[in-house]
Amino acid sequence: MNGRRIEPPSDATVRRMLAVSAEAAKGPASYFPSIEKTYGRPIGEWLQRVRDKLPAKHMDLVAMLKTEHGMGHGHANAIVAAVLAAEKQ
């Protein structure tokens, strides 16, 4: 660890991500409804699981979701991409 404290995205950022309808969603958020339906957990929980593992490399986080939670590559990649994009803001 590099000692840097990683702040989670604000509640407003998470609400904005979740408020996007499936039809209007673009990028990683377009996968969120399917992820919730397929894995039976709210997207906020998946986002938090990834945030809890930061800092880590993108593909290491994808691999964690795939191996520990049985997630498909596309869904895992979408969650990780959303978290990392929010971290850059």
C-alpha cells in the first residue's frame, strides 16, 4: 500500500450512476440492471466490494469478481471501470 487514503465516490455520484435508466445508460452503467438481476445484489454493494480492494490494478479487480463471486468478465469489467472512473473525478 502506498499510504494514500482512497475516498469512495460521494453519495451524489453513486445516486447519479444508479439513476440512469437502462435505455439511456452508456458505458459501464448500461450493465448495472443486468448485473443486479443476474447476481441478485444491488449494484452499490458490488461497487463497494471493489472500492474496498483499492488500490489495485484494473485486471486484478476484475479477476477478484470473477473468481470470488462467479461474475462474468463483461459484468466484472463494467463494475471495475465504473469505480475507477469515479475515483478519477
